[in-house]
Amino acid sequence: ERENIQIGQKMTLTVNGDVLAYVRPIHDGNEYKKIIPPVVCPLCGGDVVTYNDGIWLNCANPSCPAKVRGKVYNYLSKMRIKGIAESSLNALFEAGLLNNIQNLYELDLDAVAKLPGFGAKSAQALEDAVAARLEVYDYEFFGAWNWPTVGRTVMQTIFQTMTWEDFVNGFNTKDRRSFIVWLSNIKGVGRVIAENIFLGMEVDNAMIAEVSQGWLTLISS
């Protein structure tokens, strides 16, 4: 809406390195169809919410199948777990063997090996890919949970002021307002990001504890 981009309109794209930096519409005097943002998720029917003054649209349903898959894909990318094809992940999702991030660390290799196109060697390769990244920096892990506006850079900024254990303890002991104010006071964070972190921890705190304590060694920044 801010740039008045419409359906069928030509645009100018500016790329900085491997990042799409700017998108600008080309105003040629022609009339185009206005883009109407969705209010419900087209896949699960959940409410669509906006973040960062309407720049981000997101399904509010944490169990949305698209969000679950996207969360796992993002986690693998941000954690730099390499060698697992998207087609393999889709097969695991469809078979019910992969439903969340924690499942990556507890795959039933016998069941995976029985899937069409897999076999024992492929199943072992999946486990080896995950096992290759069991020792990671704290900001890599906490920045990989696909919370809106929150990534590794934000979490690294936070962990320069506190340990990850203090961060988790702060969430577990402070009320919502106190936690958000606590993080908002860190330079480079701010209220919107702090709120998104709180909302993300509300959903993922239990699984974060399971994964970090059960499989990973977190290196302090």
C-alpha cells in the first residue's frame, strides 16, 4: 500500500549483493488492479495479522501447515544444517514423521528408510546432517525460530548484554509487560521486536527447552 504496487504493474528491483533491497512500481499512466491484502489464511482459514506497521502479513494460527513447514525450513537454513532437500522434508511431513523442529532430532530412522525413495542410507544421511550442527552459537539457535522481525542479528545484539540462560529465565519469571520493557531498553531492539520475541517465546519456549537441553550445546556469544 505504501508504494501503491498493483497487480500487472511493472516494477524496478534493486539488488544489493544477494538481497532484494528495494521494489519500486513504474507509474506508466495505465490503470491496474489494486492488491487487497488477505484477512484470512488461504490454507488453514486462520486470521491474518500485520506486523511492523502493516509491512509483514502473517497467519496467526501456530498450527497452520504452511507455517509449520516454513518454520522447519527456516530453522534448517538459519542453523546452517545442510544437505537436506526440500523434497525429503515434504516426504517426511506427508508421512507424519516431521511435525515440528524437535522432530528433526528424534527421527525414526527405520520408518524414514521405509518411505518411497529413501532407504537406510538416505535416512542415515538425514540424521548425520542434523548431528553435524549440535554445537552452535546461542544467537544462531534463538534466531532460527521464524519469529517476525527477529533473526540472528537481533538475538546476537541481545546476547551481548546477557546470557541466553538469563534471557530464558527473564521470560519465565517476568510478566509480559516487564519482559517487553526489559528487552526494549536494549539498543537496537525496540518495542516491536521485543513484543515479537515475547509472542514467539510464548509458542516455542517449551520446545526450545527440550531441544537446547536434550540435543544441543549452546556457545555463548
